[in-house]
Amino acid sequence: MSDNNQIVYLNGEYLPLHQAKVSVLDRGFLFGDGVYEVIPVYGGRPLRLEEHLTRLENSLSGIRMQPPLAWDDWKSILDKLIVGTEDQSVYLQVTRGVAPKRDHAFPKTPVAPTVFAMCTPIAPIPASGVSAFSVDDIRWKWCHIKAITLLANILLRQMAVDEGCAEAILIKDGYAIEGAASNLFVVLNGTIITPPKTNDILPGITRDLVVEIARENALPLEERDIRNEELHQAEEVWVTSAMREILPIVQLDGQPVGNGRPGAVWDRMNELYQHHKALLRNNPA
Ligand code: PDD
């Protein structure tokens, strides 16, 4: 839960959350015309900050916006917002700003972007795993852009919640590609498999870290497409994100995944991931 008095950043100012206000003409509000980032923070230190800022700049470039701030400016905003050493995440959002009137096309005279940042606590993940449900992907063709225009993702996640599930696994042209707000991994015959980074999915920072950790520890891993049938035959299914780390899916479409408990490969990967986090926690900046 966000604390109404917590300090957030809005357009150059630091102010309590309840005082942070944006115009109704903001293009983020009217059109979802903006991008965002979610950066996990452990022991007061952001995980993979450079990678997150690079992805933010890629998302901005994908929607034809210039970066509103330099990396050092982002770093100093994070330094001011991150309080304490509890697990938390920083949310960054940049919209195309407040135009003089509602018009789909970009404002003729450029306006200042709206820049917002806040911290949110990260809840521990349920280590016993969660249920998921598979559903046809109804999103657009540029899912590599971390756009705030999340209506399709929200509807897909809510369909999963309505089924008593924690995540929706999206199926596109017969392939399982990612979660509604997470990347996808399966284990088949002992090999970890995750789909390659294309415009169909968000290039997850957690995903890349999991791939890196697997390679460093000689765990068999392939980046390749996962057929829907393979998703349903997998010994293990996990989803990854900044907020959910590596979350085991123990039930898919009402059927147990493997033996219905988090698998041995997840156990090992999670141990390695937690070790990586602990290094960050134990080495204050
Ligand atoms: N979502 N795919 C989608 C569609 C996502 O929305 C996310 C993250 C991911 C995982 O990316 P990362 O590992 O960098 O968090 C993959 C964030 C957490 C959100 O929308 O809140």
C-alpha cells in the first residue's frame, strides 16, 4: 500500500504523494501516451539500474520521444526517493506531456514531458507457487515498448484473477510468449526454455538476469519459441518480473504443472537469484 504522505517526484519537485497532481490534458491521462519502468531495489540499491535506464530510453525512442533527463538526474532522483533498506521498487513514468487541446497527433509545438517517480514496497513472493491460465494474446504489435497503454494487459490479468489465477500466460499464433505482466520460462526434459526477445514481448530485465545466471552456472538453457502444447507438457513453468522475481506456476488451466509443487530447477534458480540479491543487499553503495 502506498503511503499518502510518502515523497514522490513530479516534474522537478519532491512532494507528498497526495499533493502530486497532473493536468487532465496530460496525454498520459487522455491517451496512455507514455512509457514507464519498474526497478527493484534491494538493501537500498537498484537492481540493474543501467539496464532499466537503457530500456526506458529504448521505449522513449520507440514512441518518438527524447529522454527528458540524463542518467545522472535519474540516479539522483532515485537516491532521494529510496528510503530504508526494505525490498521496494521504483516506478518511473514519462508521458508526452500536457498539450493545449485533445488531439491524437503529437502537439505541433512541443510541450514539456511529464516525469513522475515513486517507490512502492515489494511483497515477498509466494514460494509455494501460484496458478495461471492461458489465453490468446490480444495486445498490439509493439510489445517490446514498455508503454503505459496497458488496457489489454489489464483485461488479460483480470481474466486470470476471475479464474482464481495470479497470472495470464499469453498465447500468440500457437506459441506461449509471456505473461500479462511477466516473462515466461518452462523446463522441458531438464532444459530451461524462454522465448527469444522479439517485438512480441517485453525484454524483461529479470529474464535477462535469469538467462545470465543459468549460463554462469552451466544450467541448460535455450532461447527459443515455446509451442502451446509444450507449455502444457512442461515439468516446470515460471514467470519473472521486477515485482515477482521468479514465480513458480504450479497449476495451469486447472491442471497441476509437474507434481503441482515448485520444481527442482526452480529451487536451484531461485537460490542463485536470491544469492544475487543478497550480494546487492550486503554491499551498500
Ligand atoms: N511488468 N512482460 C510484461 C508484459 C511486463 O509488463 C513485465 C513487467 C515483464 C517483466 O519485465 P521485468 O523483468 O523487467 O520487470 C515482462 C512490470 C513489473 C509492471 O508492469 O508492473
